[in-house]
Amino acid sequence: MKYEKALQNLHTNGYLAMPVSPKINLVHEINRLRKEKNVVILAHYYQVPEIQDIADFVGDSLALAQAAARTQADMILFAGVHFMAETAKILNPNKKVLLPDLLAGCSLAESAPKDQFEAFKAKHPDHIVVSYVNTSAEIKALTDIVCTSSNAEKIINSIPKNKPIIFAPDKNLGSYLIKKTGRDMLLWDGACEVHEEFSLEKILELKKEYPEAKIIAHPESRDYILDIADYIGSTSGLLNYVQSNKAKSFIIATESGILHKMKQVAPDKILIPAPPINDGSGCACTECPYMKRNSLEKIYLALQYELPEIKIEEDLRQKALVSIQRMLDLS
């Protein structure tokens, strides 16, 4: 009991605040622990390169949800952000799901507080609710069908045209989907702080410097960025485009963590991260600060002590599972 209480006290800040000896070979120890405990390590493309390189599976939100649904491992360590680990737990109630840092949140998910969204939904009871996977379990429980940027258009098109739709929480992705599908959806006013930051002026300056470069963008970006893009797609879609397209250079408007995998699959291509609006105050970056909270040290400690653990009340889990399962069935 003393041991458990001591460990709990050490992760009151969202992670195990324990020193790791510099003599420890972190990769070796992570490999040893995951083999001993039958752990699968899932990592998002936006994680730092050293985490992507040790993961069993690296993917975007849809691929990671699918991987979590089919894993035979006894334990899941999710190198991503909180809503992703929650999704894995919703799909695997009998498995222990670890998130190296519980403070690895998501600005987009946090833009849809449960109470406010519940009140918003109540005002439009005839609407089908489609929520982006970048939401909390509470929002998924209020949702009819979850989607990701990979399958959002397909899911919107699967809904009968006479059914009005609420789309949450990303207004930029929602606006893009309205143009793609022709559906007049009611949008929640949320956004990703990284994808909101790309500078149109600076991208156009880069285009002058690299006139042959293809501008590619994630649909979470603002309309004026998407309007100049040669290709718009999910994280995995952008990766596949760089790999398959004949162009030699690309200006990439999404979180810069994807460049690590792009360099691996297309080492001969010139990859240029789209610059942010500001260079001084605020986020002003092309990196998600939440994704970058994870580290090899935190992964090692999480595997060693099996903390921090994601826990979800069963009633909430069951409600959230319905909307996620509908997405997986449609995908």
C-alpha cells in the first residue's frame, strides 16, 4: 500500500516525476519491458522521431484506432495525446492503457467542453452529430458517428441527405467538408492551435523560392491555406502523396512531426514545413506542444511502473463506444 501511494504521489503532475539514470539504455529497457509485459506501443506521426522509431505501429488517428481495436497485446502504451489513449481504452476495456504524460492534451478537443456542447446539441435535437476523433470521451458519448480526417467525407456522405448534421469540433475541417460534400452542416466553433497558425504570406514567399514545390495541407488548416493547396488530405494522405507524387519539393502545412516519416519513405524529396504566422509570442510553431510532452524517459517509466493509466467509467465507455464502432464499421 505504501508503495502504491508513493507512486501515485509521484505522478500528480500527470507523469511519473522520477529521475532516470543516464546510464540506462532507454531503448533496450523499453524493448525488454514491452516483451516481458506483452505491451504494444502505438505512436502518432506527430511524436518525436525517437519515439516513432521504437513504436510497434505508427499512424494517423484512424489507423491508430484500428490498430487499438485489433491488438492482441495485454497492455497498450499510447505515445500520443489524451483523446487517443481514451479511444484505445474505450475499445479495450479489459486491457491496461498507459499514456506517458496525462497532460498531453489537445487544443482542439479542449475547444468542446462537455456541458456547453451538450446544451448546443439539445437546441438541435433533430440533427445527427458527427464528431471528429479529436474529442473527449464525454463528447464521443454525445455523438452519433465519430470520424477522422481520413474518412470524414465518406461518413458525411453516408448520412441521408434529409438529415441535418452537427459537425464538431473543428470548424476548419467542417468548412472543408461542406465544400466537398455540399451538405449544409451546423459547425461547432473549435480549432487546432497548430493548424490555425500557418502564414499565407510566408507560404507564398516560399512558393516563389521553390516554384515547382507542391503545397500540401491538412484540412484542419484555415480556408485561405486550403485554397492555395495542390493537395488536401489527412496525415497519412499527405504522407502517401509525398511518396507517390513525381514532384521533388513540397511545402507541408501540418504538424512538422510527419516530416520524420516522410524523410524515411521519400529520402530524395525536399520537404519544407509551412511557417507560422508569428515568430515571437504565442504558439507560433509548427509543432504540437502536447504531442511533444512524451519522451523515451516517460515511456520507460510508464512501462516500468504501469502508470499513468487511462481509466473510464463503464457507463461513459459504453456510450462513447457506439459512435466509435459506427466509424470503424463504415471504415
